Amino acid sequence: MKAIESIIDKIYQNVRITIDEGFFLFNHADLLTLAGMAEHKRFERHPDRLITFVVDRNINYTNICMSGCKFCAFYKTPESGEGYVISRESLHEKIQETLDLGGTQILLQGGMNPHLEMSYYIDLLKDIKANFKIHIHGFSPPEIAYIAEKSGMDIAAVVSLFREAGLDSIPGGGAEILCDDVRLKVSPNKCMTGPWLEVMETAHNLGMKSSATMMFGHAETPHHIFEHMDKIRQLQDRTGGFTAFIPWTFQPGNTRIHHPGTGAAVYLRVLALSRIFLDNIDNIQASWVTQGEKIAQTALFYGANDLGSTMIEENVVASAGVDFMLPEKELRRLIETAGFTPHQRDCYYNLL
Amino acid sequence: MNRLFRDDALKDIYNKVKKGIRLSREDGLLLYKTPDLNGVGRMADHVRRQRHGNDAFYVYNQHLNYTNICKNRCLFCAYAVDKDDDGAYLWRINDIEKRLMARIDEPVNELHIVGGLHPSLDFDYFTDLLKTVKRIRPTAKIKAFTSVEIDYLSNLSGLSVEDTISELKKAGLDMMPGGGAEVMSERVRKKLFPKKVPGHRWLEIMEAVHRAGIPTNATMLYGHIETLEERVDHLIALRELQDRTGGFSAFIPLAFHSQNTALSHLPATTAVDDLKNIAIARLLLDNFDHIKAYWVMIGEKLAQVALNYGADDLDGTIIEERITHEAGATSAKGLTRDDMERMIRDAGFVPVERDTFYNVLCRDGVAVSENGTTGHGA
């Protein structure tokens, strides 16, 4: 008990907690004690009862992927013949629809597709920017690391080229758990921790913003969760380039990992601890896509100040059999009935 | 700095809670109105842990909804149909036997039996039903018939409520569920369920049932057109009856599901409302042993979280839940014992499998002998 009390005192005194202290709280603190501290940190940083969200669409330019991550239900192998690369026509249609619905950005991500050349990506970005006034939040670090390796370029060169072609910011996907022992188990063909962080640091140093994610509830131990967050926190100390942290739970449907799935109680513990541990990241996002709207609403009392995207389209989590839909009207109601005020934002968390 | 509450108004209530002083109607309203969900939860958790420590109960049960034909046709119900409607059904005694036999290898400890008010059944059907269940499942407890059905059966049999209960008890009735209470407000009743027994009658029947030695649960259907005042009054009416009889075992807040009902324009209840109803029930109902988070209605995920907001019971594994699923519930239709125990453990609680009367059958995976710990409520 004494150990818990001393860690809690540190938190209320704005002293940073260590990996082991976070881990200790994860194992021993009551859920509502964590909630109380997370709410305290959230209101300290964001005193207004605002909950933000972005209107955007996930566009997956290809589902063909070399990576074959065990937790993924979305990808098709290059040999399967079942994959796609999005057509320009379909891409334009999706972007136009997004704009028509008040959307401000697209989340442009895809598989590690061996058939696509550097010119494909550059043309894709230029084409979007030539035709639409829309923010491109695209290419998670594993994609960039893969493209760099395949084209024999270094990561900084790829990020610079993409930026010149129109890439605005980088999504924090593909982080999974940033510990190589875990990555070797669940996603051995995807970039390891070093390149993931390198892509982000490079982008931040070029003045680009990114988010950071964490997918947990598969092969990691709870200690890995705090090692992961520590790596994010250290990088953020150097660059300040992360806008938000988004923890979400592995969805076992249609994947090759046999796991019963992570319950809401553990999700909320991790969410609250991410708000407490990541004392240098402004925004903590709740994941309604993986948790459903009831737990997403509950998450607003566990340190989250953002509900992510209305997701006009989402394919990856849906392939694992999880299909929560949340139109903007419902998203707003969810926020209002929790006693908060909804506000649309852009990718940089500016209020619109 | 106050680390317990974001809303300072909760401090006075917490002082009462800590001293075991009964909360007032005004306290109840304040609890409903505060935006400090976790503050309310923390107090409810305090009470819950005083009573039950880290235990979280569940029962291995089977639901039998013997008919969906109902003459009441309440506006909030997606389950009931008229006799000639498509999909109308009535399970005869041999259908009941089949349903029981289909699961006979499972360790079912409780049968939860409720149905519509069928216009052309006679009283013998109900006593036969109970006897059949007892014959096939002699050791399982039968929790059957809401107060509404008892009123109806009393009319069918021409017997007084007391004699009706006595006959049902002889046939095997062990306990009664708490359904049909809805919200005890004449205003709401007139609008949504004018044919159903009024609130005072529901309470009178429950009182008679308790006096006959049959324990019951109690419920409140929330999230339709009721006001916060009506909710608090409902809880206080239950608390007053409990003071007189002590016959209530658990209170179960029931989240309204509007799909396929005449109120389908109403949105689903929110997580905040679901958690608050559980927590506030725990705080106001100081004379109830148990507060249930009914996972069928609020979803498995939120039910798990609710164990930290005053709930100590997740109801049952439930095979074939029909009524809420007709109204669009997206929860599973049944959970396995493993699912149930994992949900409880992952939330940091100790899974306790119980029987209908909260006798402990298995604690943390270890069977408790028949002569071992026994609960209360019988």
C-alpha cells in the first residue's frame, strides 16, 4: 500500500513515473484510482470539458502485404491473387465523398506491397494534392521503412520525398509493441523498433507531426506496455512531434493468434496509465473502433480527451470481425451525454 | 487537493456513506445529476467492497421463455406478439422437456423462466411446467414468473395471490425474478404499459411472495421516458418494501433497448447512464445484498467495468437469451463458464459461482463442499 501511495504522490506532484512504477500501478492499483489520476492529468492539461474528433476516412491503397503479421486479418499475400491496388477513380471518389461529408483528412495506409515502386507512391501523393484540398495523414513507419529498404534509399530520403510530394503527417500505426522480442513473435517481417522510431524522429525533425499507437493484448507481457510507452516518451522529449497517443487492443477474430481478447477493464487500465505515464503528450485518444461506443464513452473518464475519427470507412479492424460504426451524430451524442462538449478538429488538434 | 472527487458536492454524501447513514431522495438526485461518474463509482465501490470484498458472483443458468404471446403489449417490448402473429410460439410441456434435455449434460444450477401473459393457458400448465423442470433437473433451483405473471396466474386460477404462490411453491418454485417492475410511475405506466399491473400492485404481490418465504429480485427499466426523480422514487419504494420484508435478494437495473419496439426512435442507453444506475442503486439500496450488472443488456465489456461501480454479480452464463436480443442487443446469447471467470479475473475480482440463493458452489475455480460456506437469501 505504501508503495502505491508514494507513486500516487509523485503523480499528483507532477513527478514523472518510471517504467517499474507504471508497471506496479498496472498490477496493484484499483481501476478507479487509476481513473482518478488520469482524469486529474487530463483536466490539468485540458481544463475545458471538450472532447475532440476528426472527420476522416481510412483509405487502404492496397491490401497486398509481404509482412504477414500474425495479428492481421486484413492482408492478402502477393501470391494469393486476391489482393487489390486501389484505382485512381475509386480513390478520387472516396476523397470527394470525404470532403462532401465535412471531412478534412484521409488516413492513407496500405500493405507492404512488393509490386509498387517509389514512383507509385510519389504519383499517388501528387495526384491527391493536385486534385483535392485535403490533409494526407499517411504511410505508417513500417511502410516507409519497407519502401526505403526496397528502393535502397535511407529513411530520411524517403520521408523527404514523400513530404515534397504532399504527405502532411504520419500515422502512428505499425508500432504494435515497440519491443523486438514481441515483434519477432507476431510481426517478424515488419520493421523492428529501431526503424519505427527512426521514421518518426526523422519526420519530426523535418517538422512533420505524427501520432503514436500501441496495440496490446497479444504476445506481450504487461511490462512490455510500459517499455513501449517509455520509448515513445523518450522520443517525445527529444522532438515534441507526437500529437497523440492511441492505445488499442488486438482483435483476435480471423487472425493466427489464439487469444481470448482483452477485456474493457484492462483496456481502461492501460488507457488511464498512458495518460499518467506520457506526461509529454497532449492528447490521448479512445478507440471506439476496437472497444465499441460504451467503453469509448467510459474512456472519457479515464484520461482520453479525443475520440479519433468518425471513420467514414474502416477496413482493417472490420476484417477481424469487429464492426462498430459511429456516425458523427452518434459520436456527438456519446460525448454530450457524458457531460462533455464535442468539437471537430484537424490533424494538428486545432479546433475547427 | 481532493483526490477522491471532482465534484465537491459528493463529499457530504461520502461522509454519510462511510458512516452507513441512509441516503435521501435529494442525495439520489444529486448522484444522478453530477458529472463526476468516477466519484459516484468510488463511493459505490466502497460499499460493494465492504459487503463482498473482491468476490464477483455468477450463476450457471438456463433461460426458458415459454411463450412470446402476451396480451399486455407494452410499448417498450420487442418480444411480445399477438397469438396469430408470425413467430408466435408457446412451448408445451414436451417442448420444455426437450429444451432441458438438450442441455442436460451441462451443470445448470438455475432455470430462469419467464414468459408473456398468454390469453388461453390454464393454471395447470404452470404447475406442470414447474414439476417438469424439477423432475428433469431435481437439484437446480427454479427462478420463475415475475410479479406481473403472478397477478395474471392468480386471476387464471381464481386463487388469492397467497394461495397461488403456495401452489407454485408446492410445484417447485424456489425464487422469483424481479422483472415487470419497469418504473413505478403512474405517468410512465399510462404512456407505455397501461395494461400492466400498477407499481403499488407489483409491490403488494412482492410483499406477499416474500411473506410466503419466496425470495425475489427487483428491477428497474431505465432509459426510456422516465425522469431522474421517477428513478429515485422507484429505488426508494423498493428500499421501503425491503425494510418490511427483507425478501429481495438482488437489484438489477435493466437498460432499455428500443430496437423493434414502438419507441425505436429512442437512442440506446449510454455507458455513463448504465454505470450510474448500478452505482446509485448500490448507494441508495443499503438494505439489498446484491447489485447485478446484467451483461445481456449493457454488453459484456461494460458489465465487466461495472464490477468497479458497485456491481457484485454478473448474472448468468445464460443459454439462449431471447427477450433483449429481440430488441437489438448485440451481446452474446450465452457465455461459457470460462468466459465468465476470465471477465471477472481480468477485472481484478475473484470469480464465485453461486446458486440461486447465493450459496457458494465454487470460489476461484475451487469447489466448495455442500457443508461449506452458505450464503443468504434462502
